[in-house]
Amino acid sequence: MANELDEMTGPINPDGRDVNVIAKQLPVKVGVGSTVFEVLLWVLGIIPGLVFLFLKIRAKNYLQKLQQKLQHDASQIDNYLEQRVRVLENTAALVNKSVELDKSTFTQIAALRSGNGLTDEQRNAVSSKIDSLHAQLNVALENYPDLKAHDDIRQAMSQNAYLQKEITAARELYNDTVNQWNSDIFSWPTKQIVAARAGYTTRIPFTASAEVKQRATEVFF
């Protein structure tokens, strides 16, 4: 039997294809068959019914713990984002001492210091705005190359680069947990039945902004 997907014979798209994260939460649902399955277990005897009841309790506890891990992973991203905002704020102040910086830059950075507890959508928006402000500071430094030799500014930009790596790692961890959640809530019968009764939905992983994705295709060197 031939391979269904044969990389040697195609079809091949010579133009390539970009991918996007679909920002849509899918509710978990179960049909009548799941109810019949549960009733049938009790009909077969009290032991099968009790065993499945115990499994559902364990599945509920597991999903609740996984939700707490999602919160923890999201909080880690928020913490790094907050630190990065502070570093950019300090960098902007240092640059402004040497050259006149757009006053709106300070206003925008200050507005980002909103603390933790962001939704996924807000977290993506803040992250995108931070990247944009970082780009503005880079433009200022490019216009005044002597500033790059300023020790405090160099240290601040180094801290920014470090925090960006930590944010990337934290996002990967968060997305792994989101993937685990999205997989588990559709694991029939136990977890899916529990998730459907609790009204759970899929989670949306971290999404890069259109601006960041566009910049990733540009020539840097």
C-alpha cells in the first residue's frame, strides 16, 4: 500500500503556507451514548458503577489540579512581563537623559504596569505592546550609537534580552500545559464526561501578534 502522504510525489505548495492559532474555545460535550454507558455500568452491578464513580472523582480532582497549573504557568509569564516592563522603563529613562525621547513612550510603558491576573487575550496584547516599545527604544539607540556604550544602558538591554528568553521559555511551558488540558478534556469516557458536566472548554495557547510575525520575516542583517 502506498503512503497516503508522500513527500516525494506531492502535492507540494511551492509558495509555502503560514499558520495561525485559532482563537476559539471549544466546549466539551457528550451525547446520549455517554449517559447510556453510565447507566449500563450500574445495571451490570454496583461494583462497576462505584468503580466508575471513583474514576470520575479522581478525574475531577486531576482536572482541577491541571487548572491550577495553568494559572501558575500563566502567572510566571506575567511576572517576567512585569520585570521586562520595569527594565524598559529604566532604559527609557536612561536614554531620555541623553536624548529627547518621545514622551508617549513613558506613558505607554507606565500603562503596562498593571500587575498580574491578566486574561490570555490581555497577556498577548501586553506582550505585543512591550515588543513594540522595545523596538522604539532600539530605533533611538540606532540613531545615537554612542549611547550603546553607556554601561547602564548596555546592562539594561542585556537584562531585557535575558527576560525575553525567560518569557519564551515560560510561554512554551504554558503552551505544553494548555496542550495537555485540551487533550485530557476530550479523553472519553471519564475525563470527557467530567469536563462536559463541569462546562469546561479548550484553552487557547499563546499567540504571537501580527506585527511580531511580520517582523520575523524581515531581513535583520
